[in-house]
Amino acid sequence: MFKFNGIRLKTLLAALLLAASLPLAGCGVSGGSNSSSIKQQSYADDGLLGRTSSYPNMPGRHMTNNYDNDYKMMSVAIQNLNGVAGSHVTFNGANAYVTVNLKPGLDAQQRQTVESQAATVLRFNFPRYNIHVETAGGGGR
């Protein structure tokens, strides 16, 4: 079938033996009493793989998530809902009390729909707050 001379056969067998032993070499012992002196390192639990320690001026949650920014973002999030004329947000700890000013001429069902839509949008976009929504204007209640 195949004819190999002595050197080629020895080289081929050595290569096969090496290839068969490589997967076993990667299975080193970790932990336990046979552990080497190499210590496992991990990143800080900051969501940025430890980069906040390396870049101290990187803006974090305390710089971007504050009541003023959240007030502006909440107002923008609901301003394009059908029937919304404006809004006012008041914070008390983890509670956000949102008053939605409605456009004139909305009936009770439309008011309830706008209130429900605003609450859904705000709860989805701001899960860190307990959202309380009420409406003002838009007709009689």
C-alpha cells in the first residue's frame, strides 16, 4: 500500500504521538492541593471589565443618572405620545410621580389610554424608579 522509508515513518509516528498528546497537555490541574502558584485574577464587577480602575475620569452611574437628567429624559420619552401636551415629574427617592398634561378634547377612554401608554413607556425605559402616572387637562373626568 504505502511505502515509507525509516526516517519518514519515525517522523510520522512522532508527529502523530505529539498530536495525540496535545489535548491532554491543556487539561492542567486547577485548584486543590496540586495547584500551582499561579493565582487566578478577575476583573472588578463594574460592567466595564475593570476599566474604571484604569480610567478614573470615566463617567459612571453617579455622573449620568441623576434626577435632572432623568427628568429631561422622561419628558422626552413621552412627549410624542398621541394626546400629550406636556409633563411634570417629581422624584421622591425611588418613586417618580409623573403628571401628564393632555391636549384638550380627550374623552375619559382616551385619557386612560394615554395614561397607560405613558406608564408603560416610562416603566420600560426607567426600571430603577417606581413610576406613578396621573393625567391633568384634556377634558372632564
